[in-house]
Amino acid sequence: MPIVRNLGRAASQLLQSSGCGCGVSLVPVRAIGVSPRQVASDAGFHSVTFSESDHPRVLITGGLGQLGVGLAKLLRKRFGKNNVILSDIRKPADNVFYSGPFIFADILDYKNLREIVVNNRITWLFHYSALLSAVGEANVPLARAVNITGLHNVLDIAAEHNLRLFVPSTIGAFGPTSPRDPTPDLCIQRPRTIYGVSKVHAELMGEYYHYRYGLDFRCLRYPGIISADSQPGGGTTDYAVQIFHDAIKTGKFKCYLRPDTRLPMMYIDDCLKATLEVMEAPAEALTMRTYNISAMSFTPEELAQEVQKYVPELQMSYNVDQVRQAIADSWPMNFDDSNARRDWGWKHDYDLPELVTTMFSYLGSDSRIAQAN
């Protein structure tokens, strides 16, 4: 089984969390095989539906990325600490471990994942395990295993146990033939990265399971997500996080995208709010299974100008990474999220000025902000 051994080595080398796109974490490749998907009607377990409980019982896979940890904190405030289980295949930091329930969950281990859902009476599942764009291009077999095989396990378990399932998608689900300014919910996609292909696959499979099996599948296409809580690691939009760290530490930032590369972005609080809102939206209000969401759209040059209001000495330079630039050039410049705003009342809170002020506040630059003000 050389392919499995090679993928296992690759997983240990690439294991990390990302600060962009979907803020997710990797899972190990133990075996890429077929697991039983059918359960006898008299199977000895009790599966609780959402209607049987005051609050949903939540499982978050790939939960040690920035989005998983942030989402767990938000959901625990709303539904109670013990109703939200964070899971990953890595050891959590002490503050995460003691903040609420944590469990080991490998999305490539179908049997183990199914046991977790049954034993913990899960009713909502947020599936954040994936490899992001640049990391996925560096190891396509691993990305295919994590992003597609893992998704199939989650879909089957969610359908079998009547879960409400959320799977994030991304601007990377579009390609160079898609309309870019703006990009509507429904159009030609044709991405050219394994990450994008796997997300289109997730969108279509989720929609298929909804119509074929009645699965309550819900999906949002995230723009680039910006957060002060974690370091960037593997995504094409990560420059918009790294610039803040470098501005504070060194006063210099070298960007790997061209200064005029426009991409849709969002502050993490808006992203988490949208995720909770779409999950709580009445089923009859949803006219589609996958929605664009957006907040702002800017270029590296525009972001640098806003950052320089707080760090005037920031020296901005460019060293274009052709791989990431090609990815960015195939992505939307602006998202049309009018369907989300109409169907379930989506409305963002953070524009670019508020984003920059908030990032510096969290990263400990209050003195710079006070001086600038």
C-alpha cells in the first residue's frame, strides 16, 4: 500500500490550520477504503432528532482551525457549553480543551465518526475539515482524500441520522470562465484547483442528498476570512492576515499578490454570524442550498493604505507568487450575495475601516491606534 504510506507521511508534514478560505485543519490518511453505509433497521442505538431537544447537539469537525474554535465559542454561548463538541485529530491547546467538550474524530474513519454521532446524540454537524487552495495544490492526492472522501463519509452519516449539515464552500469554487464582477450564486464555475473542484463537488453532492434523501444540507461560499486569532497557513487570501502581524513586528510586508488583485473578504465575526444565521433560518425561507455571502472587496494596495493610517512607517513591497496569483486571477472580484440578504436577512457589520481598527486592537496595537487618532 505505498500510496497510503506516502499520504500518511504527507499528512504529518502538512498538518496545520489555515487562516483563510475556510479556516480548517487537516486529518490523517489511515486508509482510503470502503466503509459500510447501511445500518439494519433494528440497530441497537437511539438517534435523537432536533425536535426532541431544547437545543441542537452540535459536532464540529476540523475544529481546531480559526473558524472551528470561533464557531464553538459562539454556539456554546447560545446553546450551552456541553451541547457543542469540538473535534479534530490534533491535540488542542489548554484553553481550547478546557473551554468545552473536545473529542478525537477522524473524518476518514467512517465507523468512528458514526459512533461519535450516535453516542453523543448529534443533531447539527459543521464540517470544516479540508485542505485549502495552495496547500492542496502541493499535495493533490491528500487533498482529494481529505476533501472528497471525508465529505462522502460525512454526507452518508448525516443522511442516515437525519442531521442538519453545514459544509462551507469558498470563492475558490469559481474559475476563470466565471463572471468575476460580480459573481452570482448560479453561474459557470469550472475551478482549476483541487480545493475548488472539491468544493463544487461538495455543493452538488449536498444538493443531491437534499433532493434524493431529504438531507437538510446548508452551505455558504465564504470569501477570504480575516482573523486576529490565528496565524495564516496555506490560503491564497492569507496576505490580508499576515500584513497585520508584519506591520506590528517589523514595519515591513512583502505581498505575494499583485497590488491590484481584488478579492472579496470578510471579518471572522461576520462569517460566524452568517453561519449561525443560515443554520437557524427556517427551511421554507431557503430557496437554494448554497449561498454567496460577502462584506467587502479590496486589493492589497487598498488594504496597505488603510493599514498605514495606523502604521505610517509600513513599507509595502511585492514579490508575486505565480501559483497563488494564478489562483487569485481565477476567483471572483466581488460576490453577489443578494439572495442571502433577501432569503434569510444576511447583513454584514464590518467594512474595511472597521476591519483594520479591530485587527490592530486585538493584536495589541492600541498605542498605534491612539496615536493615529
